[in-house]
Amino acid sequence: MLIPVGESAEQAITNLIDRQFAGLPNDSYGPQKKRLGDGLRTIAAEARQAGGIDLIFPLAMPWLVPVSAGIVVSEVRTDAPSGTAVALLVERMQVRQPNATSAVTRAGRCVRELVDLPRADQLTVAAVRTVHYTWPVPGAPGTFLVAALTISGQPITEFEPIVEALTELFDVMMESVVWS
């Protein structure tokens, strides 16, 4: 599901909640609807404040595996005065992060960072991996486009192939990003 974090976020959240709870009695499900709505509004507001553009997340578990992925795309501005300064900043980002590499996409060269997060006990559902792509925005000195993937789930060895598949899917999506 894609929810814009701008002015249309409120209507998109209302439509989503109405669709998800359609036909269910409000007296029984009203508190859940309110909690979900409040939570989504908070997440959208935080994403908007952080420069986010859209929230993308699953609505259901497609497999009988407790692993899911969420994507946030943000525009980040710095005080870099020129395109050359931005290129140097991208180089520094790559060098300073041990899990960062340079990637070539249709939108140009970018920094890709993959971080496997410390694993909690096997019963806890938590973030297990993040992947970030960072591009300098052409014609906008000091501006970056950042796409972030967070994979959450239970840190169970049998689910690692799904984490890898979700990472590969995100990589393919990011390789196809183009400037319009």
C-alpha cells in the first residue's frame, strides 16, 4: 500500500482504514480502527517532517512467514554549495560506512548501504535489515534523494532467503529509478 505523506495523507489513511474495516461492527472494531488511524497519521507526520514523499508497506502477510518490508523515499537537503561538493560528499559517505558501496542505476551513480541489524530473540518481530540508496539530485545542489528499505520479521534462519529476496527486489526497483 502506498500512502503519500503530503496534503493527501489524511484522505488516503481514511480510505485505507474504511476499506480494511468495511463490514465490521464499529462497536467491536472501533478502538482498533482508531489505534491504526492514529498510528498511521503519526508515521505519516514523522515521514513528512523528515522530508518523506510516500510510505509503502504491506497490508497483509503474503506468505505464512512473519517477514515484511517497508520503503520510505525522502528528499534531503544539505548546505553543499555545488554539484562537485555533492559528489565529494557522496564519496565520503561511501568511504565512512563499512557496508556502503557505489551502485550504478538508471538515475546515475549512488551510494548503497546495507546493514543487518542485531538480532533479538527468535520470538521478537523487529527490524532485521535496512538498505539505503542515496543519489545526488541533478540540478539541485546540496539535495539528495534517499530511498530506505526496512525489512522486519523474526530473526529465524529459515526466513533468511526471504530477507535476501526482498533485498534483491528492492535493489531491482532502485536500479530502475530515473529522473523525470
